[in-house]
Amino acid sequence: MKIRNIFLVCSLAFAATACSLDYDPIDSYSDVTEGINEQGKEVAFRDKAAVLLHLQSFYDQLRNDAQEHWYLDVMLTGDVRSDNAYAGTTGAEVVPYETNALEGSNSVMGRDWNQHLANVARANKLICNIDSVQDPALTTAEREEYRAIAKIFRAMVYFDMVRLWGSVPVITTEAPDITSETVGDVYPQYFPPQNTELEVYTQIEKDLLDALEFAPNNNADKTLLSKSVARALLAKVYAEKPLQDYTKVIQYCDELTAEGFDLVSDFSDLFGVTLQDNNNPPSQANPAISPKALNTAESILEVHYSTGGANWVSWMLGRSLENWSFYFTWAKWITPSRDLIKAFQNAGDTKRFDESVVYYECEWSNYYPANHYAFMYKCRSGYNNIIRLRYADILLLKAEALIMRANPDFAGAADIIDQIRSRAGLGNLPSSAKANKDAIIDAYLKERRLELAFEGQRWFDLVRFDKVESIMNAVYAKDSGRKPQAYLFDKDSYRFPIPQAAIDQNPNLVQNPGY
């Protein structure tokens, strides 16, 4: 689907007002340099160079989007909508994530929907057109590899979409331009209906399995969309209900282990930073800072900001350690909840707590006293790498599969949980935590909560285990810092409302129940 033409009215208006670009010199990536070959024929990609520029745009989007709807907004869902965090800011578009008052008009949710579909279109352009590129320099092996990367990218986007909204349009083709001769056939392609959750998951599964054959192998650079990324996503996909297959969750986790993925020995290697001058506080005059570690054995997919422009998302979350006071004058997003802090304290979990939560003095007191205010700490500078997929998450999913499969292995699951706990400086699970299925599920979910806090996982864990109502409808009473609950959580709360703007533009979209 061509995002620039996604709405017919916009397409026709553009066609009626477009002007010639023939007089302007063009020497960089654009639709014009891509769209016309040497014979003057319109094509998707003129040559291999154009394909590579488009392929690079996937990684550019990972880098840029990782800061907003693949990190900041994912924490709004995974942590603020759960019991891990408060909204932080008082913004009318953010607070509803905390109070369970989301509506289809929410602009944050709307931008995520639009960007996800734009990224689907980005992937489709390469998938649908790579074979038609008339350039002998582009080999058959390269075509297959680039298509596999695009399929991983598309699968990752749809996995996010289906977990947020459930039934969404599955778009795997590009709609051609509308002409008077083709309007009857083409018009419906611009207004696709929603597919069922199972159909969305089936497409995700197909893309990832296809990609496994031709995607590049993992190497020291964890920023690549590799076979390892496909395996990690498959493990997560098979843990979800529509395709739930615990044998395959275990299979793909074991394959990642065989590739050499492992837990780092020091949890702070994942999120820590190093100042070149530790004797002086960070300031504009002393900005030298770098991640403590990059491309660790635990990272499966990460985004780097140690070179080039720094990430701006750290400014949204707390102090940016490369400049102590920069943008630290307004209330930050994703404030750690008292309930989460208490969970760390009850577990005696100081190592992970110290990497997850920090206290500063600030100028606002929305959730805590200004002189002792809690901030999330996993992204603490503009040069922190953002880990999109990590092995600890997948390893814990293997423990989940051992618990939930038809022939459960509580001892095996406990061994994995104990491995995670050992790295955090905690002892093994007590025997009572392994006594029955309910007990070990409770222990497992607590471990994921502490291990993966502020990584956007908690809400989806509660949904997967049907724990939303029991956990979230109780937390408002026991957590004195939360804003009042607008509506009780129920089964309809498991999915977000379809953005109203999308429904207004596409009459074939149907609002989710409860909204």
C-alpha cells in the first residue's frame, strides 16, 4: 500500500496540484530517483543502489522509531497501563494510559497506528518490487536476503499492532494508482478491512519462517535484522494465544542458546553508562559519556546512539547524564510506581532496582515529593543503546512454556527462574513457589516484572495470563500514588480502541468492543 496515497481524496488532490520537478537538480534518495529508470520508465527501484537506500531506511526507522512508538509509547502500554508506572506527566493524552480512560481520539495511540502502517508500507515496497529490479549487480542471493530483512521488519510491526489492537488490516501488497479504468478494482485496496487476530498472527508466522531461510546470520553487530531476531520473535509469537505452541517456544529459545546468546554476568552492563571524568558531575562542559557495553551476548536486537545523534527519549524520562540539567524543568513520563518499588524492596532486589529506579530532586511533585522524586533509570543518557529484544525475556518465556505445556516441568522452569535470580544476587525460589501451578505462575510473573521493568513487557504478560482484571482493578486501592481509576478493567480492556481518525478515513474498519 502506498502510504502517500492511502486516502483517495489525498491522492486525487495531489494529482490535481502536483507540479513538475524537472527543473530541480536531484542528487539524493527520493521517489523521483527511485521511480524512473534510465529509459524513463516508472519503477519502484531504479537499481541496486536504490534498493540499498530503501533497505537502510528500515534501520533508520528502527533508530528513529525506537525513541517514540517503539520505546516511549511501548512503555506507556507495557508499564503505565500496568502496575509498574504512573504516567508521570499531566498531559491529557498520556494520563488515560494510567487511569484506564483510553478513547479512539487519543493522539498518542493514533500516531502509533499511523507509524506502524507506514512501516508496513515501507516493508511492502521492497518485498513486492525486489524481483523486478533490472540491475545485474543485484544477485539472486541478495534479493532473497533483502526480502527476508523486510519480512522480519513487517512481522515485528504487525506483532506490535496485533497485541495492541487485535484485529487489524493485513496489507502485503502495494495498491496501484487509481485510473478511470482501474478504479473499480483498485479503490477497495485503499480501504482494507480488518483481519482476525489469528489471520494477523498467521501472516507474522509466515513472514518469520520465510525469513529464517535467507536472513543474514547474527554476528557481533546486534543492530541487524538477522535470523536471531526472527527466532526471538517466533518464540514470543508462539507464546501468544492465537498460535500458542509451547514446544516451539522452547525450540526457538534453545536455538538462540545454541547460537551463543547468554545472560551477561553483570546486569548493569545492559543499561549502564560510563563517564570519562567520574570526579565531576555531568554538565555541558563535561558531556563525554558512552554505554557501558554494546552488542553483549544478551542483546538480540538493539539500537545504538553512541555515534551520531544522541537519542532524545532520555530527556522524556529523567535526567540525561551527559548534561545534568538539560530539559530537566518539566514533569517526565513513565514514573516508577510505589507498587513496583515495593515489589523490588520485598524481594530484596537491590541490583535490578538500582538499574531501574533512581531518585532526584526536581521542580515538580505530581507523584512524589519534589525533594525525593522517583524516575525510571534504564535509559539514563542520550547515548544509551535501546535494547529491543534480549535473551533474558526469551529465556523466561521458555520457563513459561515449561510451566504451561500439557506435561509441565516446574523444576525445569524453576531452574531458569533461579538462573535469572542468581544474576540479580537473589537466592533460589523457595520450595513453596514450586508446590503447584498457581504458585510457580505467581513466582514467574513476579520475576518477569522485576527483570523486565520499563521494557514494555508487564501489560502483555498480564494479558497473556488473563490477569488484567485481578491485578489492575486491585492496584488502585493499594497504591496511594495512582490517579483515580476511570473505568474497571474487563476483557474489552485487553485491546485498545481503533483510532477514530482511522475509522473516519476507512469505513471498513470496525471499532473494538467496549469503546
